[in-house]
Amino acid sequence: MTLNPQSAEMSSTRLYEAETSPDLIAERYGLAREAVIDFSLNVNPFGPPPAAVEAAQRACGAIHLYPDLNYSQLRRALAARHRVDEGMFFFGAGLDDVIKLILQAWTSAEDD
């Protein structure tokens, strides 16, 4: 089945904004799930690289430990690579966390 890209329903619906899944899209339009490729949420349709899977498996061995919130190893490696002081880097757990941390750094409880 081929969908007309000019279709009113398809052209007005963006997968990310609709907060739906490729499974629901396939069902809604009568497509095989394998025919739907999702690029809306930084999804890699080719799956993870083997090296990433191996790194994740190695990391699972330390899953019981609390993470280094200073990202010390990454901070040292980046500082050495770019020949700058380790304090020059700012890390967060995703963009929302970075935005929150910046706002907290620039504001106080007394700010309106």
C-alpha cells in the first residue's frame, strides 16, 4: 500500500507531535510494521552498532553502583583531547536537565 504524501491526514500529522508509535501508524494505515521507518525521535532504523551493544553489556556489570555525577573520566578525556581545563565542560542528563541547571545557575528563589 502506498500513501499519498499530499493526503490531508498524513500531511497534517507529524509522528512526534502526535505522540504515537510506528506500530500504531502501521495499524492505522494498514501497513506492515516493517514498512514504517521512524525518524521522529532520533530513532536509528538500523539498530544499535555492535560496539554500543558491547559497551552497554560491559556497563551492566556496574549497574548496582551510583554513577559519577561529575563525569570525571569523560571530563578528563575531553580536556586532554581539546587541551583545555577540565572545568570548561558542562554536562547534564539530557537537554531538559541542562536547561534546568542553566536556569538554576542564573536565577535565585527571590527572582520573579
